Amino acid sequence: MVPETSVLLDIHPGMEVYDLDNNKIGIVKYVKLPEGYILDVDTMGDDTLRNVVAALTTAAHIPVETREQILQSGFVRLDTGLLHADRYITPDQIRDVFTERIRLRVTRDELL
């Protein structure tokens, strides 16, 4: 595991996400930890991990190579609201993690 992926351990569903310009761009829908971490399936529900991977692997706008890479390194799925498609945040795009808020190094348009 590369060091920057450990930031994902401090992120949980429901956290607000702000971009580089400090604009609120959504809420964390779920977090997929890097390969090698053991997830507590009891707290997630039986099908959650399967659904996370299925959603990412069917995301047509993300190239296959990139999908494979972020499945290994982990990611945050961002719920951007009803009128926008969900986005994916990679660990290297995260600048700060606070108690109930995440600040990114990028704008919403730079997310997958």
C-alpha cells in the first residue's frame, strides 16, 4: 500500500466533500479501501462490497486501466445529487480530512 491511501481510513459515508475552491460538491456515498485491508462486512451489509465493485466496473466513463488501478488503491464514491452522475475520488486527490468534512486538491470537474 502506498502511504497516501491510508487517508481513506478516516473517511466514512455522509461526510461533506469540498473542492479546491472550497465549494461543497457532494457527500461521501461509500469508501472502498485499498487491497490488503480487511473490511468488516457485518457493518456494511452482505452485498455492499460487491455493489461497490460492480458500480465501478460498469462505470463506462472510466477507462478500464484506471478502474483496475483505483480498485487496488481504493477510492471514495461521491454522491453529487440527483442531477449529476456520482464521481470517484482517488486518495491522491484528497488534501485534508476533518471530522465530518473532506477538502480536495482538485475541482469537481477533475474527478473521475
